[in-house]
Amino acid sequence: MDEIFALFIEQVGEPFFRQEVPTSSLERYTGILPKRLLDYWKVHGWCGYGDGIFWTVNPDEYEVAIASLIEGTALESRDKYHLIARGAFGDLYLFGEKTGFSVKILAHLSRYRGSQYELTAADMDREVQSFFLSKEKASVDFDEMFGPARKKLGPLKHDEMYGFVPALAFGGPSDLTKLEKVKTVEHLVLLSQISTLEPYVFSDF
């Protein structure tokens, strides 16, 4: 196994679900996403890690949700983005065709963080390695709620997340009693309709 990916698994947790990546998807994203990422897809598939706290995903399945989330924001015209990974609570990791891993959306909080830089093609594979190396359980566990949520609600399927009902944008509390298992894409679209994404104060744009 690639040393970088082995360290990622050590930090986030073992895979517990795997979906093979079809050749058609590899062909579609050749020249769009970095070769290193496609190589990881070939070897590891799209997976859930750490009991479902972090997921690598099929970008196609999230195109509608991402388009809905970024509509009307500064992100909409900056780059062409593809969702390549997500957390259990609505953390979304976007890859920009010109800017790499420059955007993280926290959909449950209606916030995003954008980094102001452009990358050359030669930088992209290194970006992929840096992205996976930067992940650890604590960084994707919202308020340390993943363990209690999994115990209370059960494990997530590949198309599910833990969502707050009512949504935090409605003024609901970030409390374990308000979490439910919800369909990820549908819930992200709902969140996009409730509140427009706003940048964090430390975001570059």
C-alpha cells in the first residue's frame, strides 16, 4: 500500500465499506482529477473509513447538491469543483480543477473556507497526498459527537449522514438528541435551500 494512504488509514480508521470504481468513472475524470487520486480510487475504491466518520465518494452523485450549495456564492464562478470526500456530519471536501483542495464546506453550519491559490498540473499529485495526510479522526468529528451518534442511531450507510433536525440554520441546537440519520444528497440540498453559504472570517474569499 502507498505509504501516504497507509498513514491516512492509521489516523482516520480502517475501511469498513468499499464500492468499486467503474472504468467509466476513471476515464471520465482522467485529465480532470489528479492521477494520484484516480490511482487511489483504483486500489481502494470509494470507501467509508473509521466506522463511517469519513468517506471518499463518487463526485457524480453529489453534482446536484454541490451546485445547489454554491449557487449565489463567491465559489460559483471561481472554479469547477468536484466533491471527492465528506465527513459524517456534512463536512465536504471539494477539489477545484485549477485550485486543488482549496475549499471545505461545512454544510451543517452553512459556512465554507476557501484558500486563494492556483496550482500547476505538477502540484496536483502532491496536493492529493497532503490532503489525505492532513486528515485525522479529531479533525472530522463535529463536537466529538460521532461516537455517541453512532451508538444512538447506528452505523451509516454509504448514502447517509448524521443531520440535525431541525437544521442548525433554523436555530436548532447542536445536541445529540436532535441528530438523525438522513440521506446525504437530499439533506445537503435541503440545507442549501434553508441558508446561503457564507465564508468564515478567515477564508480568503
